[in-house]
Amino acid sequence: MKHRLLAALAKVGAGLGAGLCAFALPAAAADMNGGYGYGYAPAAAAAGPVSWNGFYVGANTGYGWGTSGPYSPSGFQGGIQAGYNWQFPGSGFVAGLEGGLDFTNISDGAYSVNYLGLIRARLGFAFDRFMLFGTLGYAFGQGQYEVAGLSNDQTHGGWTIGAGGEFALDRNWSARAEYLYVDLGSSTYNSLAGPASLGFDGNIIRGGVNYRF
């Protein structure tokens, strides 16, 4: 009886020892690899902070409204943009240059804006994935004045100022929203009713996406 009890205890001890070894070996391997099994760090630790440096291209859509002489044109617009960002080393400051072209149906009565182009400088501050920015630059576009079925097109040049925010969805894709004030100045349009000095100044709210290379 005594011998059988000792044999049973020996078997239990051997089983516990094998279990502890099976548990301890992976844990030891994890410690040797910085706390993570098989030498891999978790995705969050490997990702690191977002960099805003580099070229990007994207698309946008939005809504614009404003004034043009006696008219109050408004409507939707959409187009493309491309630019480059420089993020200052060791800080969140980001400077950039962007150009874009949007086709519009901003119109009222006899006057409409056919397209709008922007060439802008941007200056912002990034809180890792989120960046706030201000923008200032050159605006140009084409207006159309139509009276009695006859239209006259003129090219306008002016300026724009605005602000917005952009959020990095991952390493390459980001989404943004911005407000822009645009002043295209005025040009003289000829018509059957005589010459008319018209331009466009107004507001644009738009959102978009960018792909960063």
C-alpha cells in the first residue's frame, strides 16, 4: 500500500512538472523576444507616428455660394487636387503647396461659374493622425454671361483664403474637410443688353480624400 501511494505521487509530480515546462517555455521565449512571442511586435507598436511628408493626389466635392453683381449664384462643384507636404523634423508643423481644378454648376439667372482653379500654400500643425491647417493663394476661373441665348465667357483671376482639417486613415489615405473664401475679381462681359462688369466672390465648403505616396 505504501509503495503504491508513493508511485501515484511520483506520477502526479511528473505530470505537474511536464505541464509547468510546457507553460514556461513559450513565456521564456516571449521574454527573450521583447515580451512578444515569435519575435513579432504588435501592429500598434510597429506602426509608429504618421508622417505627412511627400506627394499626394486626391479628389473633392462640395457646395459654393456667393454674389455676382445682381445675381446670387450657388451650386455644387467637384474636381481633383495634387500637392506636396513638408513636415518639419521633430515637430508637428507641416507646410505644403497644392494645386487643383474643379468644375462647377454655381449659377443664378444669366451668370454662372464654369470652373474654378486654386494654387495655394498650406501651413498646419499635425497631432499625429489629425492635422489642422490654414491656406492662402491664387484663384482663377471662367464665368459665363448669357442674354437672349447668346453667351460670353471671361476668365477671372483673384485670391482665396481658408482653413480645414485632415485625418490620416492609414499610411496612404487621408480624408479632409475645408472652408474657402474665393474672390475672382470682375471682368467685362459683352451682351445684347450692353457691357456688364461681373465677377464672383463667395464661399465654398467641401470634403475630399487624398492618396499620399
